[in-house]
Amino acid sequence: MTPLPPASARTRRAVARRALAVVLALALTSPALAQDGPPGGGGATQVGVMTLEKSDVPYSVTLPGRAVAYEQVDIRPRVAGVISDILYKAGRPVQAGDPLFAIDGDTYAADLKSAQAAVDGAKAALEAAEATYARYRKLERTSISTEDVEAARVAVAQAEATLSSAEAARDMAQLDLDRTQITSPISGVPDLPAVSVGAIVTANQTEALTTVTRLDPIYVDVEESSRRMLEHRAMWEAGTLRRAGEVDFTLTLETGATYDRKGSFVSPSTTVSATTGTTEMRVQFDNPERKILPGQFLRVEITLGATPAILVPQRATSRASDGTLSAFVAVEGRAEKRTLTETGSYQNAWVVTAGVEAGDLLIVDGLTNLQAGAEVATVPVTIDAQGVVRDVTKADTPATGE
């Protein structure tokens, strides 16, 4: 049996073995650590860019509005009586002149007959007076005095006046009989009747029997602040806003859907509200399907013209807490941050009037952690209406980044 070395010698050899193991481990792992370093040695960041262009951007404003009936009439009786029939169906369109209600007309028919009899009697009296006058004129200065002839002439005039009065009374009786048929004065849609058969009504009563409303076309009244109207006028005068040949009106329904018919301008207001500082305008829309009903609150987008500006996609911008809008552009291989001045939006882009110029390379992709002054490698890209960025050379392949 070999004798064991002293304890101090064993300890020194164990320490040496552990040190050798550490050195070997470091030698074996050092290549792997080198491979895990940042690729490219921290080179340029690849970003997608698009060249900005100046164009005439449609300038529009969106205003709140309220639908107003093109025509609306309350139906009231013009003669008194008892409702004998209701001649329409609520909600079904009627034409001007269509009957709506019938009033019992027996009394009015009898009055008409009496008035006609008075006319016939007046005509007979006139014929007799005219015959007497003609006979007296022949006998004048023989057996009839001038005074008698004059009296006969006056009798004819009185008979003519009596006939005229009788005819007027007959015509009024005819009108009253005709008015027992209550007709619609306009074409439209009648509401539910406010009375039933058997109800007693009076001439020109306060309560309407029903209401007829014309829905096609229909008006939409919108309000605009007088201050903004002055701003638009100043833009036109300065040339920063070019007038459109024809103002375009687009209606947004309560559901958020865009109405498929364009509007036309009817009339402006000539006054400004002392309480709201707004002025009212009226726009007309065709409404054959009756999608728009009076009283609805809607939104009207009015395109006033076009303004020269640069469209900057909203996804390429960021807004600070103080409201400052900014974007990055690529300048000589470096990312440069620009502060933008915008006057609104159009589709998915900001309408920018200052901060960038036509020809600048706007960075729209690869913006994640991008800092001003960073080295960048640009790749031309496009952006569609949905905000999807695609390489120009690979139109069907979405770009990656951000």
C-alpha cells in the first residue's frame, strides 16, 4: 500500500485541477459568446421610406345638421260637421288632391239646392224686369212717362244685383259642399288620424286632423361658426385655399354610414345667432327611399375647395403630450426628426403645410426605438389605404419593422 501524501500536497493539487478546469471552460465558451454579439457590429438600421409630394388636397369641414321636411301641412276642416269616413291609410303616400276625410254633407247639399232655387227666382225676376223695361221704352212719350221708363230701368238693375247675390250664395254653398271632402294640398305621407269616424269637427279648429309630410327631397339645416367662415374667406383671399367649381356635400347618417346621394346648396342664412355665434345654412338631398326623416341629427361634410399641402401618413407620425406632431425623415443616411404643422386630416394622412418639403424621404416603417441622428439604410416602400406598408420591389409582401 502506497502511503498517502501529506494533506497540504493534496490541497495544492485539487486547487490546480479546478483552475485548469476553469481555463478550459473559458476557452471552449469564448467562441460562442463572440457569436452572440450584435450582428453587423451595430450598423445602420433598415427603414422603409416614401418620397413626399405636394398636391392639391381637398379641403372640407364637417358640420352637425338636422333634417327638416321639404313640405309639411297640418290638415284641418274648413266646414263643421261629423266625420263620416277616413279615406286614407296612414304611412302610404298620397298625391295632391287625394281625399283624406269625408264630412257628412247632407245639410250642405240641401243648402246648395236652396241657393240654386234662389238663383232661379232671381233670374226669373230679372227677365220680367227686362221685359217691362223694353216695353216701356217703346211706349215712352206716347202712353208711358219718362219717369216710368226710369223706374223700369232701376228695377232691372235691382234684379241683376239680386241675381248676382243669389249666385254668390249658391257658389258659397257649392264650396261648403265640396269642402266636406277634405283633400291633401301636397303630395306626401300622411300621419295617423287624430279623430275617428263620428267625431264632430268645426271649421278651422286648432287641432289638426292629421299631418301630411313630403319627404322627397328633404332639407338638412347645418350650422357653421361665423368665425370659421371668416377664416375660410381669408384663406381664399390669401390663395391658400382654392375655391371648388361646385361645393360638394356628403351626408353621414346616424349609423355612421355615408349617404349614397350628394346634396345641393339651397340658401345661406343672413344673420348670426347672438347666443351661439353660428349661422345656419340649408342643404337639399334626394330621399326616394325615405332613409332620412325630419328631426334626425346628421353630419354634413362640405368640400370647399383644395389647398396645396403634403399628405403625411398618420402611422409615420407621433404626437407629444403638448400636442406637437413630429415625424422622421432620412437625410444623408441619418434619421432626422421634424416638427410638423398640420391643418387637419384627409383619409389616413395629416394635411401638412410646414415641417417637410416635397422630395423628402419620410420614414414610415422601422420606427421602433428610432432616435434622431441614428444611421439608417432606406428601402422604398408604399402604404395603402388600410395603412399597410409594402416594399416597392415586393408589392405583395408587407414590410416589417415598427
